[in-house]
Amino acid sequence: ETGVTQSPTHLIKTRGQQVTLRCSSQSGHNTVSWYQQALGQGPQFIFQYYREEENGRGNFPPRFSGLQFPNYSSELNVNALELDDSALYLCASSLYDLGNYGYTFGSGTRLTVV
Amino acid sequence: DQQVKQNSPSLSVQEGRISILNCDYTNSMFDYFLWYKKYPAEGPTFLISISSIKDKNEDGRFTVFLNKSAKHLSLHIVPSQPGDSAVYFCAARTFGNEKLTFGTGTRLTIIP
């Protein structure tokens, strides 16, 4: 059973640029959630994708967008990068079932905006 | 609005003793609580959880206690081991909502 894999592990971008982060979900999981973890903070929910559609969103502006593909992998896109977007971005996969609260997190992508 | 709070940023405990990590929440709609453990350069890993219909859940060395009236939960680790040194996050969710709301974490250091 493979876990959640994220790429790249580290990334440096310039303010105003766009970035795409990728996530492969754990085998058997059909739901992907994205979280942003700023330094010294807990992870903050960005959004979730289920059946290739957004299924819940946190307090993040529209320049944060995502995709889920038929194989359940996912992308997080951030446009017009700001310095405050510097953070660890975590992807978590799960099986969409109200009785199953099992999330598996990836190791994250460390994004630095300069 | 920090709905899940971990007021102790750090905690040091002697090996073999009990570690107690605390978490408070403000949203009475939360019905499921989880603890995650995070090592540097790794993602959070699930440790233990508890439903709001229970007040205690135990798994080996780990026990979570929930006091709904006080909106407080705690994680007990006994005996503490050096490998338990990590950042611990408390998280909560409401029924039917996949979103997890995390606290800011407590860094636990086990002193050999």
C-alpha cells in the first residue's frame, strides 16, 4: 500500500508568479484535501476534492484553486503569489465515507516566495 | 478565530514518566477529535481519536480524554519514550464535514 506522495518537496518562487503543487493519493482513497501550514501554526484547511469536484473550501482567496484527476491524484494551483503564501503545503487523502475519519498526510511541499 | 487551542507550545518530560498534552475548543458542533504526531520533514501521522459520545479512548500507551462540558481534551502518553519527541496537533471536525480544524501544536521533548 503506497502512501501519499507530494511533489516537489521544496520550491522557491518570486512574488507574482504562479505555482502548481502535486499530490498522489494513497491507494484505495478517493478524496484529497489540501492544507497550508505556516511557520509556528497548525495546518489550515484550503479545500477538498471528491469525484473531481471541490467539496468544501476554507478561508482562502480564489487565486488558490485545485483539480482532482480520475486516478484521484490532485493539483493545487496558486496564482499571483504573495510573500505570505510561504508555507508548508500538505495533501491528505481519505476514503469518502462518513464513518471513516482516516486521513493520510503526505510529507508536504515547502514553498518559499521571495 | 482559533476554534482549537493548544496553549502549551512546548513540553519536556523525563523518559518513563507520563506526558499530558492539552487541547481546548470553542465550537460545540465538533463531534470528533483527533491527535496527530509530526516529525520534522514528515507529514502529520494519525495517533488516536475520540468521538464526542465517549469520554475516553485508549490505544496502547496513548489515551485520550474528552470533557465535553469543559470543551477540553487531553492526550496521555505513558510511559513516555524518546521516540515520542515530536510536535503533537489536536484536530477536530463536525459531522458530515471533511474539514479538520487544527490547533497550533505542542512540541514534546522526552528527556532520556
